[in-house]
Amino acid sequence: MNRRDFLLSTSAAVSLGLLARGPLFAQSTPPAPAAPPPAPPAPPPLVTEFKELRRGVGTFTGRGGTIGWLSDKDALVAVDTQFAEPAARFLAGLPGRAGRQLDAVINTHHHWDHTGGNATFRPEAKTIVAHAAVPALQKAAAQRSPNLGEPTLPDTTFAGTWHLVAGDERVHARHFGAAHTGGDIVVHFEKANVTHLGDLVFNRLYPVTDKAGGCRVRNWIAVLDEIGRAYPADTLFIFGHGSAKFGITGTHADVKQMGAFLGALVAHVEAAVKAGKSKAEVVTLQNLDGFADYHAAQNSRLPGNLGVVYDELTGV
């Protein structure tokens, strides 16, 4: 074979080899299958606790707003119902219940974390009591958040005051006006001198300010001031929510502190409005100076508080 024939045959062999391998190299590597989305974190295990305060009146904590209760040999009363699971735990563990029906279940306001257990309580209670505004507020909230399901409405409502003789205890409920919502009530156990304020006090926590639910922050301040005059100096208060440090019960000093925070909130926004700041500028604040016990490291509710006050002051 001469040199020319050798080069031609070698070139042909190389070309055939490349053609033979070509399809393998031409194919792109198939993409790796997409990783499945991470599973949502499991909710923390439900931990519940009953704590007696005075004369058969106590608190129950689980998930949601604090439940207050009265249990004696002649009467059973619950204030608020949390959600279905903790409501069932409450009914199963209420001290001294022994299968008895509750004389009354009282809702301090319409929010789901205080009424979500109503359906669980319904067959176990003679009545569910709330302010007259609550049924409509529950229905409106359910329309905005249909995933929560159909609310269980109270069957006894009142506009101003309501009372019940429960064994040897007297239970009084009173509406002081729109505040946290349009249907807040205060529930007072007279002889025990224990008063459940629902969400009128978030003890050292930035509160929920529900504009659609009737929140009126300036009136909320007035309501807390009136509560300070309405109940004895040694009243023990139950709060809907409280920080780990300050807890869910307290005194008149804690009620005043909540009023002071709301007053500072309004003053801060008033100053911003006078300075010509927009709502978008006002709601950037994550923590309010002078109220370190309220400060949130993340997911602060303060911007929402500021926005509601801004709308209230500007008539939006």
C-alpha cells in the first residue's frame, strides 16, 4: 500500500468510527428527575395544661386562645374553645367534670382560635354564648378564609350584659365597645374575682389588629381604661395570649401596660401622618422603641398594627 492509499484508508476508518459513535455523543444527558418538594413541617405535638387559679376557676392551654373554666359540684362553664383537637382534650380532662354537660360555653369574640372548638363543645353544652355581633363576624371571616370550614355559631347572644348563676358562682359578661374586634366581651367570675379578657390583652406581644373584624385601636385604649375602673384592685385577669416570660394571667398593671402600648402605637402613627409619611413608609417598622418586651425577632405583627392605625387615623 502506497502512502496515498494508506492515508485514504486511515481517514475512512476514523470517519466511520466517528459516525458510529456520533449518536451517543449527540444525545444530551437526560435531566435528573426533579426532587420532590419538601414536606411541610409537622405541627409541634399538642401539649395541654389545666391550672386552677381561684375557687374552682382556672385556665387551660393547648393551641389557640386561653380557655377559662369554672368547675364545681354544681356547675361547669368554659370561656372560649380553641380548636377541635384541644377542645376534645379539654372536655376529656376538665377537673371534676365526670361526664356532666357544661352549663354554658362563652366565646369572648369571633376569632377562629377562640371559637374553632365550638362544634366539639356543642353537644356537650347547654348553650354557647357570645356578643350579638359575633355570628355575623364569624360568617364574614369564614367567607374570607373558606379553608377554615363552617363556623359553629352561638345560640345565645346579647348586646350589653349577660349573667348566669352557676352553682354558688355568679358569671357576668359585658361588652365595653369595639376594640380588638367589634364583638369583644369580658367574662367575670364574681366570687373567685377572676376575669377573662379574651384578646383585649396580648400580654407583652404585638396584638392582632383585625380591621375587617371591627378593630378600633383608639377605642381599644378607652375600653382598657374602663376595665381598669370596673373590676376590683385584686382581680386576677386571664389573657387570650401572653409571652413566655409574662404568661397568660396578670393584674391591673398588665392591663395598663397593654393600654400604654396601644397609646404609644397611635402616637407614633399620628406623628408619622403629621410628618407627611405614607402608609408604605409607616409599616416598615418592625419593633417599637420603648416596648422591648413586645419585640419580635421575626414575623412581627407590628407592621400590621401600624397599618390598621394609619387607616383609622386617615379615614381609609
